[in-house]
Amino acid sequence: MNENFIQINGISKHFGNVKAVDDVSFSIKEGEFFSLLGPSGCGKTTLLRLLAGFEYPTNGNLLIDGSDITALPPDKRPTNMVFQNYAIFPHINVEQNIKFGLRKLGLTDDEIKKRVDDVLALVKLEGYEERFSGQLSGGQRQRVALARALVRQPKVLLLDEPLGALDKKLRDEMQLELRTLQKEIGITFVFVTHDQQEAISMSDRVAVMSEGKIQQLSAPNELYKNPENIFVSDFIGETNFLKASTRSKDGDHINVAIEDLGDFKVKNNLNIPENSSDVVCSVRPESMMISRDKSDWDICLEAKINQTSYLGEMTRFYVEVSGINKVITVSSQHFDNQSFENNTCFISISLEDISLLQKK
Ligand SMILES: Nc1ncnc2c1ncn2[C@@H]1O[C@H](COP(=O)(O)OP(=O)(O)O)[C@@H](O)[C@H]1O
Ligand SMILES: [Mg+2]
């Protein structure tokens, strides 16, 4: 397997004084389901369009499978794109939509028929050949758009928020299907989304973007467990930030003073320097324990429950800790809002669950 199948080398794209993509370098592996994840406006679509050839970079170069494609037009690249708003032609049927433009590739009628049949089976649209756009559901239209891109047998499929217009249940189903389909055909997918849950549930690896730059590129569980900076920790899942400053190092740990709480020794995976006040401690809501009684955990704080939201599989508590002027979010699968007298509780934290982070 080619580890550097797609190479993005020092790529920037400026629109006037907007740096939509700002000196980005990384590689995508062959056969990988790779996602670009980040908030609206961070440069995801621009980066995808640069790969597709709909934009040309201000700086840098792009290689796919060893060939420099930087200056090639879209139809000379081994890529195909599925767009955000799944535009399929309304005046021709499903089969004609999928066939569209295939003849230009110099294929015979038999070859075209075989390709169309294969791709219809792949996206589970057999029997829908004669239908028009208006006779299809949102999910089916999205499948047609997918089929139309796949029928050209690209080496790389580029997908720009393809599930964004679907309602939640259908989106969850399509996420699974898309993932299965990608494994089945084995081509490289570059998938753009602003939805962190979508990216981490589907991808082999995820690049988290903000303001045109890559903040972290990791496997999904790494993004969640070991975020490399405050932006990623905040964007992936939910977390509580506690102001802190570092003191002296102690092997792979470091002493920190957490504001209003005192001095603790925490792991220092990111090798953050001593005597820095540019740091925070991040603690996930689900890594804390909420209880009626005091615990013997590393940190145990008396608190008052301000607000409770019952979420079915878990309950989220917003608590105010005595002595800290901050609302902390704790989630638990074991309590509903009836369980605490006078809203008094204890929240417990294990030092192992504290991530020390720095601004990048
Ligand atoms: N053609 C363009 N002309 C001017 N600015 C653009 C153009 N395309 C994108 N931008 C700007 O570049 C930034 C990144 O946009 P985009 O790549 O669409 O972000 P995303 O897809 O992550 O929402 C935004 O500030 C956007 O306004
Ligand atoms: Mg976009």
C-alpha cells in the first residue's frame, strides 16, 4: 500500500487577502477513508477543489500516485467529486444521469452498460434506472450522485459534505453504507465534513482544520484521547477547561497549579515546558464521576447541581464547584435528576484523565 498516495506539499490558496488554505503539507494513503474536518470557513472545500483541479494553488504542489497533477485540469486527474448539494440533472433519468459523459471516455455501448449496471448494484439502485430526480428521496438522489462519480472509476473520490442535506436517521444509515462501499471498492476517499461525529465514526484518519491550517492529523481515537492542542480538544467531543500553569517537570509528568484547586502532578504527553501560564487542563465530562458521597479519587470536590439535562443514554449535569467560579459539565449513565438531595453532589477526577494542553 502506498503511504504517500496523495501528496500535498506546502499548499496555499489565497483569495485576495484571505488565506483559505495556508501552507498545508501532508499525505493520504492509498485506499484510505480520509476526512477533512473543521468549522465552516476553515478551508475544507478549497482544499478539496484544489485536489479536484477546480482551483489552482497560490503555492505548493500536488502529487497523486507519484505524478505531479498541480497544473492538470479536472478531467486529466484521476479524481472525481461528489458535491455538497448533489446536483443531478432533473430532465434525464437515473440511468442517463449516471451514463452522462461516459461516451467521451471512448467506451463501447457494452462497456458502458456493464459499468452502469455494476455501479447501480453498488449503490443499491437497481430497478430505479427509469426514475427522474423528482421521483427519488434525498438519500436516493445522493446515491445517484455517488454512482455518477464512481462510474468513471476514479482512483480518488472527493466528497464535499455529501450527507449534509439528509435528516439525521438517513445520514446515520448513509454513513455506514458509504463506509462499507468504500471498503468494498477499495479506492481512496477524501471526505469533507464539519460534523465531528461523522468524521470520527467513518474515517481511518482525520485532519482537523482551522483557519486554513491543519491542527492535528490522527486516527479518530487519538483525536479524542490525545488532542494536541486546545482547538482540537474543544472541537472533538466535549470538554471542560481549567486554567493552570506549569511548574517543574518530573520525568514524563509535570507539576501544575490548577487555578482555585491547588497543585497536582499530571502526565505531560505533549512535553509542555516548565513555568508556562499559557496552558489549560482539559477534563472530559464522561471521565469524571458524580456521586452523592465523597470519594477517594485523586480530586474530589463538593458541588451544587445548577442544571440537569436528561439525554436518554446519559444525563448531563452542570455543576458549580465551591471555590471555583465556573460551571463544570459532568455526564453520567447512572443517575437521573431525581437522585440528589438539595442538589448537592461530589465530583471526582482521576489525575490520569487530565490532559495538559497549550495554545498552538
Ligand atoms: N472563490 C472564493 N473567493 C473568495 N474567497 C473565497 C472563495 N472560496 C472560498 N473563499 C474563502 O475562503 C475561506 C475558506 O472557504 P471554504 O474552503 O469554502 O471553507 P469550508 O469549506 O471549510 O467552509 C472562507 O473565508 C471563504 O470565504
Ligand atoms: Mg465547504
